[in-house]
Amino acid sequence: MDSIFVNGTVGVGKSTLADALSATERVSHAVIDLDAIRRLSPAPSSDRFNHELELLNLQSLTDNYRVAGAKRFIIAGVIETEAEIARYVDALSSEGMFVCRLVARSDVLESRLRFRHRNDPEGLLWHLDRVEELSNILESADIEDLVLDSSDIPARELAKAVRRAAGWD
């Protein structure tokens, strides 16, 4: 597999784990945070989270990174259904994608979100509602190759477990 997708709800540590994976990767690679490539406001009513834009941008970025020499991809984002995995594999022109879902205790998620949105009360309320909704969606989807709890384990330790499970060691 040439791609690792770090999946999970808001505040669970996807970007932090992606950075930790990157820090230990010796093969030429790209790290892509899907939140950063789907920012369009307002989102069209037909695509609430700009998912279609995200996939188009991911494909363009992947093409550019591959031309520049990237052999592997580390992606931080959200996949809610099994059917979406194939769309990401296509967008990445990937040989295969390992999906790791991060989870965390509700008190940890709430603390992280309160810190992140300390100056954005409206955003905080939205994210606190979304974390429960998305956690339930991801738990029901059951599409991951590995589930890790990021509540108390440092990202560098989580990265070791993901690399080992994905066969990147």
C-alpha cells in the first residue's frame, strides 16, 4: 500500500498523527490534510462539506506530487462510507490505501475542541455537536484496517503502530 488515510472525528488528532507519520517516513512522500483542500465558503447546498471539490483537488495535488517524486501519501481526513474508499484510491492513483481510524474518549475530544475554539463559541457548539454525530457514523461504517485510541498515547507511538500495521516498516 502506498497510502495511509488517517480517519476520525473532529478533534481526534488526525493531523497530528499525519505529521508524526511524516516525521518517520524515509521514502519520498506527501502529507495532505483534506480540511485544507476543501475550503470553499459557502459550500454548495448539494455538497455540504465540499466533498466533491476535495476529491478533485486531491487528484490534482496527487498528480503534482507524483511528478515531483512522491511515492507515498499520508492523508488526514474523514471517510464515512466504504464506497468512498475506492474514490480516494482513484483520486490518489494509489496501489492501495490503509485506513486507520483514530478514536478518543469524549472528555478528551471535548477538551481539545474547547481549546481549539476558545475564541469561537459558535464554532465550538457546531463541532461539539458534530463530534458525536460523526463518531456514530464512523463506528457504524466499520471500514478501517486499524483503530487506535489517541486519548493518552503520544502521536509518535501511534505512528509506530500504524507504520507496522500498514507494512511501512
